[in-house]
Amino acid sequence: MNEKTTKRRSSRSGRAHEIPLWEWLMAGLGATILVGAIAFFAVQAMNPPGPPSLTVNTDSVVQSGAQYLVMFHVRNEGRTVAGVAVEGLLEQGGVAVERANVVIPFAPNNSKANGALVFERDPRLAQVRIVVRGFTDP
């Protein structure tokens, strides 16, 4: 077949037919998606995320019966980690008067996980300090 490349031979009639425009568009779209996916994964493989970068921020304090919940979130801007140990301290006069702990099971790269620490004393009457104490590699 020495005709244009935009023609193909029909197996039934033996006549040449042009390839429809929509077929070219779909082939171009598929090729673009494939090249984009390959490029994305190549860049990710060459630039792995750095060490874990975990930050904790307090969101609110909510009373639940006789207990108080300090709602917080943990952001991870680094590599994925698991078992993120979070400790909350209620301090009065620079002395810790109560502690609470929770574990965030999984913190992927560029993620935000919400949690709550449960206290017996009212955190609004003390200084609340929340820190990350440790984590493991998944």
C-alpha cells in the first residue's frame, strides 16, 4: 500500500478508507496520557521525598462528658511513615500536670491526619503542648 498513511485497507471490500479524525484524536490522547504517566513516575523515582517532616497543630478543644478532647492534625511533608506517636501535655507553671498519647497508624507523603487527645482536666485552663515522639518505617 503506497498510498497515504491516513488510509487503510478494508478486509471485506478491498477499498481504501480514511482513518476518522476521532480515531486520531483518541490515539493522540492515549499517547499523551502514556507519556505523561511515564514522565511522572520517572520524576518521582529520581526525586524521592526527603526525611519525614511531621508538624502538629491544635485545632480545637471539645468537652465530651467528663473528659476533654484536644483535636489536632499532623502534616507530613516528607517520606511516608507509620506508627506516628503523638504526645499531649497539659502544663501549668511550666510543670506537666497531665499527659495523653495517641498513635497515628499511617502518615503518607504530603498528607494530613486528624486525631484527638483525651484529658481529664480542662485544657483551656492550662497550656497545651503536642509533640511527635516517634514513628516507624512502613
